[in-house]
Amino acid sequence: MKTIKIEISKVFHILTILLLVLINMGCSKDDDEMPSPIVLKTQTFEINGLNNCNTSTGIGSTYFLYIPYTAPAGTTIVKLYRITRVSSGESKSDESTVFQNKNNVIEWATCIRFGSLTWMEFEIRMEAADGTLSNASIVRINKPAGAN
């Protein structure tokens, strides 16, 4: 009788551990995160002029970047979070409040001097006035022929 009690106790402990493991596997912090209501679409860009602007390292080219997005009515975009990556492997992060918002398209401009770089990439997230962050949108700009 004592042997049966010990065996039942062992089985009970094993089942309890198994149940806890299964419950833990089903719970994930990712499950708690809801997709952002601010959805960025594909960024595009245009060159506004080749070798026509000044940077701290010399003359560069003016680019306008456009980011279409959807958001709930009444959403006010107040900030852009930018990560800039370059072909040499370097990157930097910054924030900007200098942009225009026209019909759910954010427009911002930058002066790029490529030098020996072959491309530059911008990853953008938007922040709304209530602190809501968007998904990321990435665009890569390859060095055009003749650009500094």
C-alpha cells in the first residue's frame, strides 16, 4: 500500500511539472503586444539635386523622403525616430521633429554626402502625441553616379 502511495505521489509530481511546463510554453510576452495602430508603408525618396548642399564633411546631395502611413482618426505624429546605417557597417540613431505631414504622408529632407560609401539606409519609426509608436519602415539609397 505504501509503495502504491509513493508511485501515485511521483506520478502526481511529474504531471504537475509537465503541466507547469506546458502552461509556461503557451505564455509569451510577445502575446501581450498588440500591433501598433500607426502603420508605416514603404518609404520612397527622390533626389532634389546632385551635389547641391553642405554637410559637415563637404558637399552632398539633397534627398526628399516620403513615408505614407495609416493611423486612427485624430492621431498626431510628433516625432520621427531614425536609425541611419551605411555600407561601411556604421550606424547612428537620432530623433527629429522637423518634417511635414501631408495627407498621411510624412515628408522629410536630408543632405547626404556618400564619400566612399556605396549606400545609406534609413529606418524610421513615428511617434504619436499619445506616445504610440509605429512599426519600422526602411529605405536604402544607393550612391548615384557623380554624387560626392
